[in-house]
Amino acid sequence: MAKASLVVLISGSGSNLQAIIEAIKSGDLDAEIKAVISNKATAIGLERAGKANIDTYVIDHKHYPDRESFDRAMMQIIDPIEPDLVILAGFMRILSDVFIDHYMHRLINIHPSLLPKYKGLNTHQQAIDSHDSKHGASVHYVSHELDSGPIVIQAEVPVQDADTAETLAARVLKEEHLIYPMVIKMHTDGRLTYNKDQLNLDGQPLTEPLIWKDGQLTH
Ligand code: GRF
């Protein structure tokens, strides 16, 4: 079977991109990242991609009059690749319906909260301000509404009394680096599918997210 082809969209540090690169290098993930696209020329993730000999593209959203024309410029790069999966990894732009419809069922995102809690930005501070005892990250297929769509895995971490948004973000990010490659592998191995509104894992409907906690995945 041909290797699964991936396209990764980033805006910043790209540590999740790095985790995917490492999972491929170690042989855990049988896939190839065909392109990394950033809307920011300064994204550190571009350097990470360059070091791994991955083709990189900068498409600056400021050069486009609206969301849709920016998204269409990305589609022009992505479509010839015919990717099995388009991966949002710290990509900080809201996508248009045109883009989402085009890649529906093969478009995934990682969000640093236990969705549906805290969509959008500043999730770690919100978890602290709400005195939550746990916080985490969610990997989900993308649907039309922001930070929505069926969730595959949620990583849970404890919120500690002394936590700042920074310490909590670091604890969550460590788990993100584990669960994102896991979900990508499930998809590229053909174990995980998203059809119509239904997630299936190993031929069974996945109606609740899998939980990643203390180094274990539970249902
Ligand atoms: C992560 O926290 C991710 O959940 C969110 O943006 C951050 C990206 O980090 N969507 P990085 O660029 O992968 O280091």
C-alpha cells in the first residue's frame, strides 16, 4: 500500500508538526508529509519542516481580500497532492465553508481544551479561572462550527493549584504530542473513518471520545 500523504497547516511553533515528523521517523506512522503550509513567514514550524526536507509554502492571509480567496490559494497547493489527511497543527485562521466542505472527513484539528469547553483562544487561563480540576486537549475532525466536529481522543491532565496558563499549557502540549500522531495513525491505517456524521473505529461507531490519561487510552 502506498504511504498515506499528509498536508500540515501551521502558524507558529509547530511542535505538534515536530511530533508528527518524529512519529514518521520512528516508523510508528507510515505516512509522508508532502507539504507544510504556513500563513506566517516567521513560523518556527517552517524551519522544523525544512530540517526534515519537507516542502514548505507561505501563504500570507494579509495578501488576500477575504477568507475564501486565501483558502482557495491553499487549496491550489493542497489539491494536486491529493492528501489522505489535512492536519491543522496550531493553524490560527478560521477556515471558510468552501475549504471545510472540500476536505470534509479528511480534515483534523487539535484544540487545547476538553471540548466543548473553551473554544477559541486563551483556553488554559479559562480553565484556571473556572477552577477546573482537569483540563486537556481534543483531537477532532473539523466541521463547520469553530472548534467543533466529532472528537476522537481527549487527553486529560490535572490542573494544579500553582498552575499559571504557561505551566498548564506546557503540561497539555506534552500530551498533544502523543495524541495527535495516535489519531493520525488510526486514520491512515484505515481503522478510523468519519462518514456523514458518524465516526467509526475498527468498524464500530465511536460515540464518545477515547480518553488519554496517565499514559493510557480508555474508552
Ligand atoms: C497547540 O496548543 C494546539 O492545540 C493549538 O495551537 C498550539 C500549537 O502549538 N491549536 P504548536 O505550533 O504545535 O507548537
